[in-house]
Amino acid sequence: MNGLIYILQDGKDLNTNIYKIGKTIQPIAKRIRPKGYIKNRLIAYSKNIVPLGLKSGANTILYQTYIVDQDILDKTESIIIKHFSNKFMKERGREWFKGDIKEMITEIELIIGSEYTLTTILKNYSEDNKSIENITCEFCTKIFTNKSNLLAQQKITKSCLEKQGIKNEDYRCEHCSKLLSNHKRLLTHIDVCKLKTKNELSKYKSLYENNDKKEKKCKQLLTEKEKEYKQLLTEKEKEYKQLLAEKEKEIILYNQQIQDLKNLLKEANNTIAEIAKQPKIVSNNDNRILN
């Protein structure tokens, strides 16, 4: 069973650049009718929904719809919303975005694949309600509404390329080696690649462990240097103390020698004084003593 991915503009957002991404599993009529061919879910946005970009009063404008397998409908919508959150400005909730509608449609088609678009259904619709002519891909057996969509399938879709024996190595994921069909799909895949997250965690863990080892080594070197400097300081301190003690002994010796010299000088002065006090004897003819 298939579902729909759609992009629309609610009636209250007319004349703005605000659009909504959504999904629904409501059935699609096999034959296109001018009004209301997508039921219930989309019509809930307005009493009368205008199909595929046709404006009418204040009605909701449905710009594009894409048929997607129901098994991957939720995942596809989540990938588109995540991609839009990075590329466009979020207006409200998780599904309403502000931006250029043509650019939005281009981004969705790069993610989903242009083979799902229903734009050509209206182009091929005739007033007499003739059924749409289907074209089957000779490689993957998928059915398309026109040749351009068929060629797009054969050129960019991975499963179809594989059945043609074509492998484009330019869009291979460097983390898990998964092969994607184009650059946009590769970027979208890389955002959710589990091996990328695992590899990045491993890389950061390795960096942390290396930094931890470097830190421990630095601490060890610092401890060794501190020990070396302390030992050197102790040796120098001991050497300086020994030199100081020797100098102090020399000073004491010099002081003693100075004191001895002072004592000798004092004794010499005393001797001179005593000699000066003694009477002088002068030899002359009458043998007189001179005081």
C-alpha cells in the first residue's frame, strides 16, 4: 500500500512564503478529478483544496504530492523535515517552513526521487477523462507516467542503475561504503549514518586517550624535574653553608689576629711611656745628672 508525501500552503498562509510538509495514507482516486481528488487528510486544511498549485480564493494550495511506499513513509517524512530544518527557516511546529516553494520542491525531489511526482498526471489529464498512458522501465519494471520521469529513474535511482550494471563510485559513503545515487542523497545519508557516528565517537575516544597519556607523561616529567631541582637545591644549600662556616672561621681568626696586634701595640705604647718616665743620664766633665 502506498502513502503520500505532500507540500501545501494553508489558506490562512496565502500571500506568504510559509509551507507545510506532511504525509497521509488516504487513498488517491485512479482518475484525476478537477477538485478534491485527495480526500480527508488534505481537505482538513480547508473546505476546498486546490490541487497542485492551482489557486482559488482563500483555499489551501496543494503544490506537490509524491507517492511513497507506506513502509518507508514515516522515515521519508522525517528525513525531509530534518533536511528542511537545516536549509529553511522553521515557522511553527515541526512541519511548517518559510522559503521559496520551487527550491523546496527541488529539495524534496532530490531526496525522494523525481519518479514519484504527480505533476505530470495533471498535464496528461484530458477533459474526457482518458486514462493516463503508462511507461514501464525495461530494467526495474517500475511504471511511469511519462518519458522524462522514466529517464530520471534510469539515470539516478540506485536500484535501477544496479540492474543496468552501472555503479557510480562518486557517491559512496566514506563511513559505511553504502553507494548512493546522487550527491544530495549522499549528504542526507551521511547525516543519519550510524557508522559515521560510531567512527566519530571512536576518533574522539582515541583523541581523549592520547591526551590522557600525554597528560600523565607531562605530570611524570614534572615530578621528576621537581625532584631533580629539589636535590640540586639541597646540594647547593649544603655547599653554601659549608662555605659560610669556613668564612666565619676565617673572620674569627682575623679578629683574633687584630686583637693580638692591638695588645702588642698597647704593650709597646706602655713600654715607651715607662722609658719616657726614667731620668736621663748625661756624661760630662762634672758628672751631673739631669732630670
